[in-house]
Amino acid sequence: MSGSPTAEPPAQLGFIGLGAMGEPMAGRLLAAGFDVCGTNRNQARGERLRAQGLRWCSTPREVAESADIVITMLSDDQALRSVALADGGLLAGLRAGATYIDMSTVSPQCSAEVAEAVAGRGASFLEAPVSGSVPQAQSGSLTIMVAGDRGAFERSKAVLGAMGSNVAYLGERGRALMMKLAINLSVAAQMIAFSEGLLLACAHGIPQKQAVDLLCNSAIASPMLRSRGPLTIERQPQPWFALRLMHKDLALALAQAREHDLSMPLSALAHELFSAARAHGHSDEDMVAIYDLLAELAGGAPGTGSSV
């Protein structure tokens, strides 16, 4: 029989975890023309996506039963285990031959536990944590680090490319999570150093906005600081990356450092400062609230006319 071969039908995608990051990431997939079903513990988070064509599912299991590629974007180990491994979770509905991509930042132990369960279902697993925040998720310019089954990665390139402008395959499982933690160590340290410099400048009478502008256009400026620096003056209505999540990532990184006999004194100090920020009530604020903690320890925010 003559004629061109029949093209494979496009993959059906499932997305679980439509929070601050997951919502715009799923939106990028919809904008790219993918057929996406999804769910979230808080159904209100999915309303905008449903208006864009997202098919709503009642449970993670229902999402997995409908999808060739299932994606999760969740906050921590507890959330991942609840969604993936609990009775009626996504693993119960995951089809043989499907691909499961976890884009959460979790412990290697939790990720390995889920990966083993996925293999038991005859499916493929990829860990694919991201670097970037809400603006990058909205623009599709995240950096995505991927590890795990190479064939699954090749099959998922178009999906990952719709969410990130820099998609890197790192090889065996575990490496992507370690790379993400390595990045976040620096993010935390930069945010602390920026905050200390800003407080010092303000203490000498330099207006806060002018100091932020100069710091963000100086030799120390990074994309993260240019994005986050202005938030020390005016916050977004919803945090881009909650302080408690950075605290969690620092703890994960320090645990890995101990396993490899690595000394990371700066990261240990950062973890203590983020612990103090949580104790001062900043857990659910954006991580830029580390500036607020340092201002509180100084008795107020010098040069801004505010007291905290």
C-alpha cells in the first residue's frame, strides 16, 4: 500500500499541582496546543486554566488514567507521596508505557521511592526540577534539569520545551535534583547578601528604591536579584517562591552534603537565617522576606521610614 506513514497522535498530557508555578506551566502547555487534563487540591487554582481548555479531573488517579505523559509540580516530599503513592493516587492509574515527569524539588529518597513504584507499573520516570520563578514559568523560559530514562526524555522534549527555554539532560536519576539544590544554595546566599547590603545603604541615608536600583544594576546583579530586588520594596500579591520552600531546599542540600562529607558553612548559616525567618512568621511569604527578618533584627528597616 502506497502513501505516507500515519503520524503518531499527539500525546495526552496530565498535570497535577496547579499552584504558583504549576498553573503558568500548565498554561504554557495549553498555549502550545497540547491536550491537557489536570487537577489540584484547591480547585479554584484551576479556573483560569479551564477557561483556556484544561480538562478538569477529580483525582490524581483520574489524571493518570487519561494521560500518556503525567507531570507533577508539588511542594515537598509529603505532597508528592500523597499525590503519587497514596491509595487512589496517580500511580494507581498510571498506564504501562506512560511517562511520569516529576518537576518538584524533593529529597532523593522520596524521588527514588516514587521511581521504583513507577517502574513497577511498567512506566518510565523522569525527575525534572526547574530553576526560575513565576515570571519565567509564565514566559516559558525556565531552566529544566532532567534525569532518568533517556528514551522517555527524548519522547518528552516537545513537552519540556514548551515550559522551558533551557532543557538539559543530566543522565542518571538523582543528578537533576542535585543540580537544582546546587542552584538554590546560591540563590539563598545571594538573597541574604543583597539584603545586608541594602540595609547598610539605607542605614546611611540612601533611599531604598535608589539603593535597590543601583544594586540591581551593579557588578553583583544576577537575573535572580534583578527580579527579586524590587520585591523588597513592593511584594507581589502571591509569593513567587515561599520562604518555607527555600528553607526546605537548604535542608535537603545540607543533608546531601553530610552524606558526601562536604563542608558548606555558608549554606548552614543561610539555613539558620531562614529558620529564624520562619520563627518570625515569614514562612508563607516570598523568600525575599529574609530582608524583613534582617530588618527586624536591626530594630526596623533603616532609611525607609518603616518599623517592623
